[in-house]
Amino acid sequence: MTNLANIVEILAKQALGGQQQQQNNQGLGGLLGGVLGQLTGQSSNTQGNRQQSNQSAGLGGILGSVLGQLGGRSTTNVGSASGGSGKAILIAVLPIVLAWIQKNGGIEGALSKLKNAGLNRQVDDWVDTGPGENLPVDPNQVQSLFDDQDIEQVAEQTATPKQDVYGAIAGVLPQIIDALTPDGPKTNQQEANNDIQDVLNLVSGFLRR
């Protein structure tokens, strides 16, 4: 098993901020539900309040749209959301990064794509199991990797400049690659790919409630 769930949990707790403690005992699903509930205007405390239509707006609509593209389903044109910034945007770009990894053939294909983009040194550092912080990546270095339409959608729905969306991707990407390769080059790639799908299913499951 990889450390992806741990990283997602950390990001969710950061996004929840002051509400972190009340979510701590609910597990990863509760944490993600809390973040998505906040940003979609839903309550994450009761099942009845989690009902969401296909016309849902805000961050939930963005995530649903990305997941819909992953599954080959048509996307829904969602309404505008209230401003999203800071740590919450990291949750908004999370499924885009995970979907991008899947679209490039899983963790192995994604690593090759990143290296072909000139990020050899960064990728080797992220995969390495040694101590120390992950090498940073410049937002400009990831722009060519992601679909501009997806980025524009996130920027519009979270009222965030596109450059800030790329900045969030650049901030999350090293953490995700690091988390998906706990054993370095010897990491079980199938486990990594399964964990990616599990997180996407978790998000998708919340959005369908």
C-alpha cells in the first residue's frame, strides 16, 4: 500500500482548518466529505443533507466533471462558485493530478512523461526514499502537461487565477508522486494505480450521494 491516502488526509485537514478536530474521527472519507461539503454548500454530518443533483455547482461540480471525463461520461456545465483560494485549491486540483496520472498509463507512464518534460532531477528526488524535502517544481514547468480546458474550468469555478491553479498543481504533484512511491523504484506499481483509483472512487462516491 502507498501513502497516497495519508497525503490526501493531510491536504483535507489543511483545507478544513479550524474544523479539523471534529473531522478527525471520521476517517479519510469524513475528511474529504467535510472539505467537499464546505465548498459545495452541503452538510457532511448527515446523510440526508448530502443529496446532490447532476447540476451541482462549486468544487463538487468540478471534481465530478473531472471524474466524469475519466469515465467517458459527458460533463455538466456547473454554475459559478464562491471564491476558492489557499489550501482549498489543493483539493480542487487533486483529482486532476490523479486523473492525469491515470490517463498517462498509471504511475510508470506518468513518471516517464514528467522526465520527458525535463523534470528528471525532480522525479528522481520525489521517488527517492531518502530524507529531506521534495525538490520543488516551477508552475511553468507543468503547464504543458495538463489540459488547458481542465485548468480553465477549475480557475473559473473556484474564482482562482489560472496561474494559481498551476501553482497548486506544482505544490501537490511532488507530494503525490512521493506518496505513490514509498519503496522508491521498487514500489508495486499496480498497488499505486489501485490506490489512485480508490481515492477517485471515494471522491466520486461522495459526489453521488
